[in-house]
Amino acid sequence: MQSKASAMFSRIAPRKARMIINFVRGKSAAEAIQMLQFTPKAGAPVVKKLLESAVANALRAGADVDRLFVSKATVDKAPNRFMRRWRPRAMGRATRVTKGVSHIHIELDQKG
């Protein structure tokens, strides 16, 4: 029994989010939520909220919460359509300021 949750266009850089996702991949859902609660990284609240959503989706489908673990977790770079900014440069030019935007996907599965 699998349950999925995804956060599209999350306003966090993929590099920061991948660090947290690698931290929780393969762990049980309860252990991962507890670890994220005390992790002082920028991506921890975003991933924690997404993980809680995946657990709620699994509960709605009738899964056993104690047997859930993070089976698959990925972070992809999202297109930067909404946060376009420009910075003035020398000789009348301008360069684009790139803001990090991510697509985060989490899948939970049952052990055994």
C-alpha cells in the first residue's frame, strides 16, 4: 500500500531540500517526522509538512501507521517563472537573479 504527497513550486533551493530528503529516505515515517522536528535546516519544515501530508493520505487509505516508511523521495528543480528578479550591473547591463524553486515528491510504503 503506497501513499504519495508532493509539493510543487516550493520556495526553497533544490540543493537545500535534497540535503533534508537524503536525511529521511529509508527511515520510518514516525522517526523521520521526529528527526525533522529538531533539525535546524531551512528545508526541514517544508519536508516535515509534506511527510505529514503523506501519512495523512496513507491513513485515509486505511494503512497501518506503525509500518510506514519513506520508500522514495526526490527533489527536482522547478522552473523559475514567478520569482524573476533583475540586478543592475556595470555599463548599463542587467543580470538575472535566480531564486531556488523545487518540486518535492515523497512516497510512503508499508514494511512486510
